[in-house]
Amino acid sequence: MARRHERTDDRRQAAQVLYSGEIRGRDARELLSDDGILCLEKPLTEYSLGLIEGVVDHKGEIDQLLSSTSENWTIDRMPITDLVIMRIAVFEMLHVEDVPISVSINEAVELAKFFGGDDESPRFVNGMLGNIARELEDEAKEGCHGSN
């Protein structure tokens, strides 16, 4: 059995709120202030809130990276569940230093298995995030070589 990461539930809650915002066409943060609009199992943690705020604040940057990495898939064509999961992972990859990229990817794949509507979701999420990780790694290498 795979070991659950300590922030698995935090990511799951963030995904639920972000998904709700997407399907309602609202900023996910607005949903947090509306009494009774969200039915969550337990109160949001500080990490969950940070993910929600970070994804909303960096949505343009994240979506640009997802768009430039995907082949034959526009953001509008991606399943909402997969998109929300990938946005969380990409936010972590770009802005959360204490989470290794491999953990972000693995957690996203597990979320895709949990929430995904079909068998392709985990593979799609893994492929997209793997491509982004390689792209980020290449950029980091170029940055190191460019500064010499």
C-alpha cells in the first residue's frame, strides 16, 4: 500500500474547493466566505487555504505552462477535475519549496485516481506533469549554465 503523504487530505480539500469554483464560474476564495456553500468533511487547513489562494493567484501562469506543455489539448478541453489537480501540482512545483516535484506529481496522480472520471485521468495527469517537470529541470540547468 502506498504511503499517504501528510498533506494528501489538504490537497484533496483544495481540489474540492477549486473544482466547486470552476463549475460555478466563481473565484474559489469567494466560496470560502459563503456560509453553507461548501460541504467539507472538516475545516480547511492552512495548507489547503494556501493551495487555493496560490492556484487562484497564479492561475494565468499555471494555465500558460499547462497550455504550452499539452499536445492537442487546450485548457478548455481538459476535464475540469484533471485541470484542477494539475493546477495544484504545478503551483506546488513552482511555488512551494518544501515539496519535492516528485511528491507533487505522485500526489496529483493519486488525486486523479481518487477523483478522476475515467481510467485515463491518472495517466494524463502524470504525463502532463512529467513534461512540466522536465521543462522546469531544463530551465534550471540553463539558468545555472547561463550564470557562469
